[in-house]
Amino acid sequence: MKIKVGQLKNAKKSLKWLKLIKLLLTWLVTRKITNKYNKYEKIEIDLNNITEEFISKGWLKKNFQIVLDHIDTSEVNGKPYLPIFLRETASKMYYRKKPKTLKEVQNGTKMTGFDGYIDDSGVSFILDKIYQDIDIYDNNIDLLSNQFTSPISPLGPTIYKYFIIDTVDINGQECVNLAFTPRNKADFAFVGNMYILNDSVSYAVTKVSMNVAKDINLNFVKDLQLDQEFTQYHDSIWMLSKDKLIIDYNLTRKGRGMFGKKTIHYDEFVFNKPADKKIYNRVEKIILEEDLKEKTDSFWVEARPDTLTEQEAGVYFMIDSIQRIPTFKRFVSVASLLISGWKTVGPVEFGPLPAVFSFNDVEGFRLRMGFRTVPAFNKKNMFETYGAYGFNDKEWKYLFAFTHSFNKNFLTNPQNRILFSYQHETIFPGQDLQFLNDDNFLLSFKRGQSDQMIFFDSYKVDYNKEYHSGIAFNIIAENKKQAPLGRLKFETNDIGQTQISSINTDAFDINLRFAPNEQFYQGKNFRLPIPNKYPIFKLNYRQGVKGVINGEYQFSRVAGQVFKRFYLAQLGFTDMDDANLISFVGLGVLKGLSLINSFNSRFAS
């Protein structure tokens, strides 16, 4: 059935019009086919709304003239902007319809970076999270950590109002201009136009232009514009060929912020010729080639569909140049100290700053200082040590640790390293912090008393091996002596509840973990996971053995954990985190060896 606009205008409020919209959507959701193709992606971030007052500042002209030389005027709003970041990625995409599988093999990537201060891979993961690929044919579209209902979704007529505006010519093809807008302005939905081929056969999408409703709260996002263009192949197949996303971030009341622009080109489509099953069978969604970051200029000349503009090409030179400016070096050094807590001096760094001073009811005032080596000293080996002193218990605490990486760099993910350590330290029972030091200054402030602690001596060998598939295993051998401090007591499980002054254990741990498609931001002190829709499974087995060194107890412990984030379109997301899905502790074990859930003992009586 070929659409006649005159008939539609008279039928907008009739059931006939609604049936026609549903007919269009029924055809549209059947357009995906098996293929492989090339993908070139370019992400650029610009500072926008740069005022003349800012440009004329003397200190900027004196120290950062090279930055001023790269300020340009926007073609969109006519205001000055400064490109500050650029990343290019060249990939080969593999799509299979049954079973549905999409794999991306990244052949090359090139980006601006600040060596030693920012984790390039982590930045890439965060950008991929924000600027996810958008498929108009998906029922739900992931964008800015939210799920938007696609205008082509079967739920579309429930979420959207549709208006057939007119028929227009798109690249020589007659298309229906289908406008859509959310029924509820606060829903996570789009406002825009979809141009659908008026051929009574395919009703293929040839072009999409849409943005988000103004009433949606997207934090610092002021505006968003998405444009997609489709190209016809073999006289009947329409494939996405160009994808452009622009996000305007408003960071200040004066309108200063950033433009984030992502442009993707797709070409060289091959239909109905699936790739080797080995690619589809791999767990990871994005497969990285080993020489990903080592591509030559000739590779990028061939991979780019268009040459970089003068401003884009200048970003690489500008970022590299400002890193050699003394004023910039001082600024980044101070910023790095405040953010990470570590001060780099040659091949070592001192810190962490938040743990230099702290206090609690058992140790009193506590001072700590330590240092560790950085990759500039040795990329495969890291030495770390610190010393701390409590003025109330008058005890020294210290750590000596050595890490050897079997990767090229001990900060590289996935990890493959072994750790040897000895630690003489105190800890609050149940305190299991991932992103802070146990003696962080901010943790000194509490409600209630902090007078229950454990003093321990630990000799440990810790081997950790991770795979790109998300599978990881961790083997630990530890000799440990624990003694209660303050009001804490160790008691046996028998009727008499005999108190014990200390516990000596020899234990072996086997930790298994499966986290498919997990991504991290690698900081100096920790790895920050970037949540996604994939589950995380953990299983721990701990076996205490009597008499290996000075172990006094035989015990077993099994614990399992599952984490999963569920994205609910229009509602946001919810997290399921079952910390003890499986838990078992062997009989005849001291309470001090039992499975202790994480808790804040400062709130306990």
C-alpha cells in the first residue's frame, strides 16, 4: 500500500491512521539482516561559549598561546569553542541474526592523552558508556546511562504520538516524513522526524533526526541531537551509513560547558556471509587487537572516510605541546595530588594524602607516610611500603609489598600478576573498603564509638589472573595472626565461650569470578568498575589448614555473590546485589573466623 498524504491528513484522528502507523512499525522492525562491515568512529569534546573576556586574560596569553591559536567559531551558534579531546577508532563489525550476536573487533585507536595522569583505556570506556551506539531498530536505546523507548518499538504507539507531515524527496527517493513526540513530556523518549521510504514494499528508514524532550532531567545535558542516514544496497537493503550525535553539556550558570560530538561512518557491507564462528563464540563484545594503539599514519589515512579538519588535526599537536609547558605541569601535578592523593617525585610517589593523618578510639591520633614505585621505575615490578604510628596505643604499623606483573605494565588490564606482602596493621572488623584506605581521614568522623579493632600480622602470596572473556581466578596463601583490641573479644563457639588472646591461621583461598564485558577506569589506587547490563558472579572457597606453619585451626568457608543491574525503560535502573547467595562455614570454628558481612562497626554498640 502506497501512502497518499491527502488521505492521511483527513484520517489523522481515525482508527485507519492508527492501523497505518502500526503497519509501518511492523515493517520497520524486520529490517535487520546478517552482515559484516567497517566502522570508523570519531569522538570530539570541545569547550564552548568561550567569552572574549576569558580569551583576553594576560596569564592565558603568556602561558597558553598555543591554546588560543586553536580556538575556532562554531557553525551552529557562531560562538567560540576550543577542541580539547579527540579519539578515533577503526573497527570491523560482525552481526549475526540467529542467534543474535554483534561483535566489534577494534583494529586501531588513536586519542589525545595526558601520560601518567589519566587512564586512556578508562577514559575510552567512560566515553563508550556515554556515547553508546544507537540502533533505531532496538526497542530500548541506551543513552547517557538511561534507556529511551525507540519510536519504532512495539510500545511506540503507547509512548509516542505520531504525525505524518508530508512526503519529501530524500536522495531521489520519495519518503514519508513521520514526526513523533512523547505523550508524556517527562518520559525518556525522543522528539523528531523519521523519513520512511514510500514504496509499499519495504517502508525502510532512510533518515532519522531527533532530540530529547526539554522536560527530561539529564543532569548537565542542555540539549542533544541525533542524526542518522541510511544507504541502499542491492536495490532493496537499507543500512545505517552515517551516525552523528551532538550533546551540549551546560556546566555553569553562565552557560559555559562542553560540546560532545560523535560521528560514525559505516561502509563495505558484506551480506549473508557470517564470519568465523570463533569470533561469535567469544564472550567479550569488543575484541581488541594487540597492536591497537600502534597504528601508523598510513593506516589512519586509509581508515578515515574523510580527512581530519585543520582544527581536528591540531588537537593532537596542541595536547602534546601543552604537556611541556611548566605552568601546565604544575597545575596537573597539584590536581593529581588532590584527586589521587599521591605525589610523584621521579620514579616513586609519596602518599596517600587522605591517610597521612587520622584518629580513632583505640589508636588515638595516627600518622602515616608511605611510598611506592611507578612504571617509570619499572613497568613490570612495583615496590610499596608505609609506616604508621598510633599515639594512644604507641604501636608502629607497616607494610612491605612487592608486585610482579606478567603483562608489559602492572597497571594493564586484564591483570596477570603475583603479590608478596607482609603487613603489621589494625583494622575494624567487617570493614571492607574498595575505593578508600581503611585509615582515610574522613573515616575518622563517626557516630558512636570506634573502640573495637583487630591487630593482625599477615604474610601473604597472592596470584591474580584475568582474561578478556571476563573469567578470572585468584589464589591466595596466607599466614595470619589476629588479636582483639579495645572492647573486641575472641570467643570459642562452645558453651563456655572461652576467650582467646590471639588466633593463628594458615589459609588458602580460591576466588573465581566471571564478569563478561566488564570495563574499568584504572586509577592509581583502585580500579573503578563501570556498571553495565551484564551480571557479575563471584565464588570464594577458603580452607584453613592446621600446622602448616603455625595454624591452630582447621576450617572451611564457601561464599558466593551475584550482582546484576537491570535497566527499566522509563523507570531507570535497579541493582541486585546478593552478597551471600551461597555461604557455609565449617563446624567448630571460632567466631573470629566466621563469615562476617561488611558493616560499619562505628555504628555498632
